[in-house]
Amino acid sequence: MGEKAGEKERSLASPLKRAETQLTSLENRLSDAAYDYKFLLNRGYSRDLALQAVTSRYLLSEKERLLLYRCIHSDIEIETIKKKESQDYREILIDGFNLAISIISASLGEAYMCDDGYIRDLGMGRFKKEKEMIVASLKLINEICISMGKLCTFVLDAQISKSGDMAKTVKLFGGSTILSKTVDSFLINAESAVASNDFVILMKAKRIVNILQNRIKVNSPFFSC
């Protein structure tokens, strides 16, 4: 009886062990790919060439490619972003849709903490038309601003469907909004501190603030650099 029970336990443990081994292998492969990708970026390779090289070397899936592209940066890029982070501000301009979508993605386990300290998702804007979810996320951001003692203005893309309706709803819970047809340009040229996770905006804006860091739960990617 004891021998049969032991055999049954071993038979159950074997698939579990294989699954654990496969997961470890996945983590190691992505970690190695991220290390090589960052190395190439630091050596001056373009993102496209570096990503093409590691994709071919490690046979990355489309999601894995996107994860590295969105979450790994060169040391110089990270330093540039960190130097712009400011605490000397009273008003924050919020990149509304980008941050709201990342909060939605985080609630679904689809957002990641990237190596520059900013939270990003892999959905590429697929929740932009989810009015109720967007508004709920903007309300959460507004509460974060209030807890920080800062004035927040949400900058929303006027070309996105129902953005006008969303702006009206935001005003109901005390939030201020600006509708713009050129959100990226508006934020990049603003004198106020900007809260965004868009890499281009972070690199080009005059002052930035990371309001979501340590405030929402996200995945840690299968890599460390």
C-alpha cells in the first residue's frame, strides 16, 4: 500500500517538476534576451536592429518582442529620464488615456514595471473605447493627485471616440480636462510637470513625474538587467 502511494506521488510530481523546469527555462531565456538587447542598445544599435538580433537568437514570440521593446532601454535613455523627474511642481498634466489604459491592463495582469521605473502595458491602446473603465481609471489617478496635494489636469485625445463625454464625466468628480488633437506635442511643449509612460514624451518633455510607481500592482517581467 505504501509503495503504491509513493509511486502515485512520484507520478504526480513528475509533470509538476517538468512544468517548473520549463518556467525556469523561459525566465532564463527572456533574461538572457533582455541582457543582450540592453547591451546592444548601450553599444549604439538602433532598437529595430537590436530587437531583430535577439529575436533571431532567442526565437522570441511577438509578445516577448513587444515586452522587450516597451520595457528595456539603454542606460543613457534611463539617465535622461531620471534627470527630468521633478518634485518641484504644483500642477500635473496627465497623459490621460495612456495612464488609464495601463491601470486597466494592470488590473488584468497585463502591465509591467519597466527598467526605467515606468509602468507599461502591451495592449497598444485596445481599451481606448472602454468609456466606463477609462473613467474609473481617471478617477483613481485624480485620487492619487489629491493624496499628493497636487492639481491635476487630464489631457485627452479629442480624436478618440467619446472623449468629450469622458471629459464631462471627469468634471463630475472634480477633475479638470483639456481636449487636444495633438496630445503628444501638447505635453512635450508644456511648462508644467507631465505624468506619462509614453517613452517619446518622457524623453522630450521638460519636466516629468512618475505618479503610478509604487501605487498600483503590476507584473515583474521575466528578466532582470
